[in-house]
Amino acid sequence: MIRWFAVVFFALVLLSGLTPWLHKLGLGKLPGDLRFRLFGREWVIPLASTVLLSLAAGLIDKLL
């Protein structure tokens, strides 16, 4: 169980570090991504970006 927490923690740290770079590529700003402000903070739910990244990962998996 501790391993899963560590994996999720490191994945979130990696994702938060890559967020500015991903925004430059346009991920997080696609038409299906939800953005809203709540309690003075901007929240992003990247639905379309997640689907796009999943399709890219599946394509890479099929090719390799």
C-alpha cells in the first residue's frame, strides 16, 4: 500500500512540474477541458487532454 502512495505522490509531483510545459503545448486548454474559479483558486479538470494523452500512449504502446 505504501508503494502505491509513493507512486501516486511522485506522479503528482512530476505532473505539477511539467504543467507549465504542457500548457505551452496547449494541453489543459482544449475545448473539453473544464476550468472554473472556486474560493479564489482556479481549478482545472482536463477531460479532453486526458483522452488525448491516453490515445497517444495507446498508440505508442501499439507501435512498440
